Amino acid sequence: MSSYHSKPIGYSSTVFSAGPNIDLKELEIQEDWCGRPASSWAVRRIGLLQAKVEQFSYKIYHSSRYGKHHLSRLIPGYVLRQMANEAFGFDGWKMQVLHVEAHEKQSSSAGASVGDEGFKCSVLAEAEVEISLEDGTNTRAGGFGCATLSSKGESYAKAKKEAVNDAFKKALLSFEKIILEHGIKVENNYYVGGVYASDMEKHVQVDNVHQ
């Protein structure tokens, strides 16, 4: 694969134009804010989320019951959902399942067949989700789930649920990395066309005036 496809493509200095029968406003050209906060609101709200996560994790890591595991394994999904609702608002964020793939690991035990008492089916599932905030900020992550039950359907359903939940937790926790990298980039004047979406819109408006 060429280096062209391995590098990010920027449009901060691009001047968009169209023919006489096309209005650029109708095309709704949008910036992809994956892995980057789209507004100062996102920075503040993600900071609030991180404060809640740190407060919860402090109690976990200072308990002798737990080892040094990743937070996605220690914080229940319902706790993170509650934190997200409190930080972003109930309607301020959403999750979309992008992909789910399942593989059957084992379909019998001691020669048992489907319907037999000793039959067990193990399913491994992988999922990818995207979490988007109301301003367009978004992030993606993958997760895994595994289930062993007497029914293939039940095994698949449970493995899929665990995979989606695992991906959700990893995606939500990844907002911390986004903010840390954002702070470093702002400090080093990395963004040329503007820091947030509002800056990008002003940049486009100025370009339109000079056309």
C-alpha cells in the first residue's frame, strides 16, 4: 500500500466551488470529528466524564480485591452509561453498533448433539461501535465477548451482548486519550484551519467572501 493512503488528508485550506446550478450550502460539507473534539463544549464535558471515571477508579485501585486491570474490565457498563448521561446529557450522546462478527469455537461435549443434555456451544463475538456527541465529536472502539451455553442462539446472543458492551466501555474511556492528544496539538499549533467546528465554518465563510 502506498504512503498516500497511510497518511491523513486535510481540507483546512481547500476552496470548494461548484457549477451555476449547485448551491454548496445544500451539499452540507461536514468535517469528520473522529478522535478530535469539535467544540469547547466537548472538551469541558469530556473533562467532566473523566473526573467521574477517576473518582470511581480511585476506589477500585485502592482496594486489595482488584489487580491492575484495564478500567474497561473493572467498571460496569451501566455505571459508564450513567456517567455519560450526567456528563453529556441524556440526549447529548449516542452509540451506534457498526459491526458484529461471531465465530463458533466448540459445538459439542463428549459427542453430544444439539438438544442433548450434555451439549454445549461456545461462541466468540467481536463488535465495533461508534460513540458520537451532539456537536459531532466521535470515537470508535472494538470489543470481544464469549459465551458457552446449551443453545447456539443463546450463546450467540450473550456473546454479541458482551462484545458490544466491551466495545462501548472502551470507546467511552478512549475520550480521555482524545483530550490529552488535543491539548498537546493545541499547544504546538497543530491545527491550521481552526481548532473547533465553529472556526472551520468561519474559515469557509471568509473563503466564500473572497471568491
